[in-house]
Amino acid sequence: MSPQALDAAARRLGLTPIGSQDLALSGGRLVHFRIANGQVADAVRMLEAEKIGIAQPNYVFHLQQDTHVAAPAPKGDPAQYVIDKLHLHGAHGIALGANVTVAVIDSLVDTAHPDLTGSIAGQFDAVATADKPDEHGTGMTGAIAAHRRLLGIAPRARILAIHAFSPDAQHPQQATTQNIVAGIDWAIAKGARIINMSFAGPYDPVLQLALKKARDKGVVLIAAAGNMGPQSPPLYPAADENVIAVTAVDENDKLMPQANQGPHVALAAPGVNVLEAAPRGTYNFTTGTSVAAAHVSGVAALILERDPAIDLTKLEEVLFSTARDLGTPGRDPMFGYGLVDPYRALNALEAKAVAGQGLSVTTASANTNTKPVTVTTTPAKLPPGAAALVSGAPAAPIGPATPALRTGTVPAAGNVTVSGIVPSAPPAPVALAPSATEADESPATIEKKRQACGQDAAARGIQASEAPDYVAVCVSEAHLACLKQAMAQRVRGPERRDFLNRCLLGL
């Protein structure tokens, strides 16, 4: 659709365009409208009737932090329980996250904080608002890369600080679909290997498409499970099948009571009373799944430093298979696979590299269960101390002050917006071969579901060039929903195949 035709349609529908941007990641154009009169649902229906791309609300997401209390005046290095709990000194004898780029989509970061000196590789403003540095963005960045008074999980990681969350007179820090997708697009263009998303909100089709494209490019996606409690429905992006969902535990491995639960939860990490960097060179204590997600992003950076060519499936296998099991044996909806363990993960990676053996585990993705797979590794050059680690001797610790380290919901009334993607060029066809997650269903069942999704696409008036993407997402969502039902009902063994086949066909 030409810009002229789009403007004409907008005028006809009573919508005012207030911004647009080309998205390299999805190959389309994101157009932002304001509604003069009426409701967002009515505007979406009108846009769908005009067959203008994907119409949806400009959803609002919220940062996942519960409390912050000013830290007492320091006397030497503070007691960070995270350091001992995650065996960071041992892990840092193998890797520090050097040259790994981590994008942090959050509120404005205090890039001048002493603990972040030299860590910021780039900044992007998706808000265009003159905000002050915020506790949340500064704290999440410090949890990953702090390297002076505090010790982050990956103290030599390169941070891309994306300012996507901003407050207004009525609301705390929040971001919209448009802000977040713009941040993802910029992060990937700048070479991000990991994207940390310590926020949560509703299911969002445009965000889902961006996350799928990001994973297809090999980007590790990590998000906070959410702080809405065990009865909350799944929150996004954590519940997306392309994302590693992280929950929070305290110093004694007890689950944070406010943490969301569900079969999509993949890992747990420290997230209760965690000391973090704060604006103006200060420090706070924080609680929430936000900081837990940041810790896992740091662990992923350690793994990527040791094996930059590792694929996402193998990286997830290493993370999940070395996690320390908590709660019910095996994966469960409270702790996922258990407490992330960077020292064990790096040791497993190093040991297999030395032996040149395959790494056999039972998980292939963050939010789905698959059959066991075997991945082989090639011998790699070991860092100093790695041979001692493999043989069982401790690595030399690296302390926090080492000099070398210093080198939701629909928007509120009055701010209702609608986003639509208008393809700038026909996307390449998508191959619809069964994915790894479809291994339990029969090919005939998958094909019937594809046909049903294709009919649904036609009924919705989706353009032919976009139909393959729609069908792929439709089948994937149906599979994930059925798989969650199977897990919730503890359907295992031979019965699971029949259960999933019936579920996909709506029987």
C-alpha cells in the first residue's frame, strides 16, 4: 500500500498518523495512529476491514521490579550473596563475558555510574523524552556488567542501553509495542547477541513477530516471568516460545511469592533483596523477576564468550541441563529447570570441548519439551586455569575491584493508539516443514491444522504474501497451547502423542 493510500484510509477512518518507522527486522513499516473518537477495538476492526497489514493496540508493558531500598554506606566491598550463590569467582576463572554484546531494553540507564564505566557500547532512545536516569534500567545493567564496587555476572560484557520505558504523570515506567520493537530492531542492527527484557505485558502479535525474527538471527532472548503472582495468566514476552522465561528466588532458594508461574518458566535466578547499582553513583536493594532475568542474561554472555559460535539450541541445553533442580524433581511450573549455575554450565562446556564429546540433554527450547538430542563440540583452546577446572582444582578468583575490569494492558484513556505493519515489500515465502516441537504429532494432524490456519487467514483477509507467516505462527501457537495442557495434566509417554493429536484437531 502506498503512503497516499494509507493516508486516505486513515482519514476515512478518523485516525491521525503520528509517526512511522521502517523495521529492518520484520521487513515492514510500523505506523502509529491516534484515535480521535471511539475505542481501540473499533479502530482495530476498521483497519482489519480495510486489509491494512496487522492492526493491533500499541500495548503497554511494565518493568518487573517490586521494591528498592537505599543501601547503607559501604565499608569495603558489600556482601552480594549472588556472588557465592552463583559461584561467580569460579565462573570468572573461565569467562567474563568479554566482547559479548548484550542489549538491555529498559528505562534510562545512568551510564556515568562508576560500576558501569567502560561497559556501555551504545545507546538508543526509543522514547524521545528527556527522562532522568532510572533505578530499574541502571540496576539491570549493573546486574549484568557491574565491575567496581559490585560484581556483575558478566563484568566485561558490552551493553547496548535502550531507553524504551518512560514515566508520565499518571503511570510509572512503561513502554509500548512501538518502543520495544524499535529497540529490538536497533539492537540487532548493532550486533546484539543477547536481549534482556525485564518487563511484562499482554500477548502482542507484532512483538511476537519481532521475537521470532530475532531468534531466527541467532539472538538469545531472555525475559522476566512477571510479578503478578501464581494465579496470573502468562505474561509476555516471557511466555513467548522463543524466549527464556526467568523467575526469582531468594538467598535460601525460596520462590518469590509474587512470581508468575506456569509451564513456560525455564530457569530461576536470585531476585530477592539483591544489591544493585542506582542513579547518581548510589546503590539500592531490589526484588523482582526483573533482576533475575538480568542475571541469566549475564550467564548467557559467559557462555557466548567461551563458544561464540554456539547455536541457540545448544546454549539452552547447557543452561537447562546444568541448572540446580529446585522443588519437584525435573522441570516444574515454579522453578523451571532450577537455579541457573554459571560455574557448572561453563565447566560442562569446557569438559565437553576438551573431550570432543557430544553433549546429551533433554531440552531443545525454552518453552517446549522435545525428544533428547545430541550435539557435538570441537576441541577449543582453553583459557588460563581451565585445565585445572576440568581436573577439579579451583580457579583463581577474580574479585569485584580487579583493576583490569575497569578498562499490558491497553493504554489509558486519552493515550489510545493503534499500530499496524504495512509491508514495504513482499516477504520471502516461509517454508512450512514441521518444526522440532511438532515431533509428537502425526504429519497428517499437522497438515490438517495448517489447512485450518490457512482458512482462518483467508477469512481474516490476510494478504497472500503474509499468509505463510500467519499460518506458521497459528500452528506454533496451537502446538504450544496443547503442549501446556499436556504438561498441566501430566500426560506423558505414549498417551501424550494421542493427546496432542486430538488437541490440535480440537477434539
